[in-house]
Amino acid sequence: MVLPADYHMHTPLCLHATGEPEEYVQHALKIGLPEMGFSDHSPMRQDNFDQWRMNFDKLETYVANVRRAQKKFPQMQILLAMEVDYFPGGEAWVRELAGMYPWDYFIGSVHYVSDDWAIDDPKKISEWKNRDSFEVWRIYFERLAMAAESKLFEIIGHADLPKKFGHKPDAKCRPLYEKFLDAAQKSGCAIELNTAGLRKDCKEIYPSREILNIAFQKGVPITFGSDAHAPGEVGLNFADAVQLARGVGYTKTCRFRQRQRQIVSF
């Protein structure tokens, strides 16, 4: 099987990953990936916003580390990117970040459904007991649709992240999915098949087959990402992701160069 590119991986600068970029590249070469992109958590305008992203003064180091890996491994296509949190009203900061370096793509992700609660933070998992699951999913997908509509991102990350700890609402969420995917289709934004879900309590790729089916029907393009936080996770479970994608009809994926999209077969 020819594996697709892995466009979602982190570095120790996000404070919760291990292994240097060169080690990630070495593993990618070992398993035969054709291309890879580093997409660490971007800084916020306010330093120490949370405990799982770099502060702004580390951004230059991050870029230098990726550039060093590119020079050391010319046989591998290595892209420079970031995973950027979307907050309503925070668009100006994303635009500012976009102008700082010649990025290949931005992954737009929603982690927060309020100013102080990241739904996937293990340290705040108890907060789920105080929340109605459907309401969390509603807010989350509203923000995800806004992220897609903003046209600030080439890819939307882990599109059903609220399921990470197994919290799924009883109410039917299809209208939420439809609104988000309509926004993605209209803006030309891709969604990723993120295999990290298989390593979480939900034991399922992000997004679910249901969401991916709707995305295919609407013509929303896809990418693939391991969300690696250690070298050995690069490309992990990509065979499962390819099987899922092909199972709903996808045969093509996106690649990016300086925020310009190409469509290739996988």
C-alpha cells in the first residue's frame, strides 16, 4: 500500500510531545511515507495560555528546527505548518501568525468550547459531568463551522474531537455535521482523517464514518494525520484510515505547498 502524507505531528515545544523532528523524519522514512508536515500547536497572543503549546518566543525555534530537518533529509518532503486554535473573535491573531513565515498549511482546530475549558484536556475531564453532551457538541460544531467559514485554514483538524473520552450525545447530531461540512465545502477547506482517536478512549478515527460519508457526498476533500506526539506514532494506523476513506468512496487526498492545494491519488 502506498501511504498518504502525514500532515499532523507535533514537537517537544508544545510541552506534551517527545522526540526531536529528525526522529520523526527517520520513522517516516522507515515506514515509507512520501511526505510529512510538522504542525505543532501555535502560540496564542497571550503566553502561558495553557500547558500544551509553545509560547511566542519559541516560534522562531520551531521554524528553525523544521528547516534543519528539511536540510538534513532532502529525500523526504517535509512541510512547515501549524495547528492553530480557532476562537470566535480571534481571527486577527491567526492572520498575524499567517504572515510571519512561509507556511505550507494551517490546520484549524477547536479544542475550547468556552474560554477556559478544552474538551480534550485530561486534567479537566471531570468538567464533562457538569455539561450536557449535546450542548457541548452543538457549541463545538458551531465553532468548527465558523473556523471553516473563516477561510483561514487549509485543513480542519479532528472534526469530532468531543468523542475523545467516549462522550457522545443521545440526540442526533447530523444537522450539526451538515452545517459544518457545508461551510467546509463552500470555503474549499479539507478535513483530516486523524488516527489519534484509535489511541484514545473512543477507539475510533476522527471523524466517524457517518461524518466522513456526509463529507464525501458534499465533495469535501481530505488529508491524513497521525497527530503524532512521539516518533513512533508517525503514520500510525494509516492503513486503517485509508481503508475507512476508500470505504466511503475517497480515492484522492490533498497536498499543500505554501498554502496552495494539489489533489493526488492514494
